[in-house]
Amino acid sequence: MPRPWTRHPLAAPAAAPPTGHCTPHPWPCRAAPPALRLTALVLAAHASAHAEHRVEMDILARLCGHSPQQTTELLDRLVASQTLAGWQHDRETDEISWQLPTLPRPGH
């Protein structure tokens, strides 16, 4: 049975990215641990044009150089930092799905 989406409780909105910033979503601070930044980078490399993105857990863990357990902890931290809106692990297919946060439309 798929794990329910992990969501960060309501928090203050993240600061807007600096002008000219090329990433459309909040990015972990440069001061964040390298493991967290690497996980965010691997997820960005596996993102698709769809609202929900997927990758197999063993591939994600291998590319990040961590165990699946460590990878789930890093995904939780990315949700807490509002880099991800949520994620889930489908244990039947062993796929990780994640959603990026929605950005407010300009002028709203």
C-alpha cells in the first residue's frame, strides 16, 4: 500500500528566490548538508513535465550514495525545508513519487 503523502505543516512562506535565479522552486541553502543538496539535485535530474515525478527507490538511493532508510529521511528533510511539497513510496513498485511546491502566480 502506498505511503500517504508526507506534507510539511503550515509554515511561513519561503523567501522569494533572488532575481535571475534559474530554479523554479526553493532550493536547499548552500549551507545545507551536502547529502541534502545531492538528494535535491538527483530529484531535479529525474523531474518530468508532469505534476508528479517518479524514480525507483534503489536508483535514487544509489545515486545519492545512501541506504533507502537514509534517503527517506533526506526526503522528509526536503519536505520540511519546503523544497518538496510531499513524497510517497509505493512499496509494490518500489517507486518514489514527489511533488514540487506550487509557486504563487505573479500578481496574486
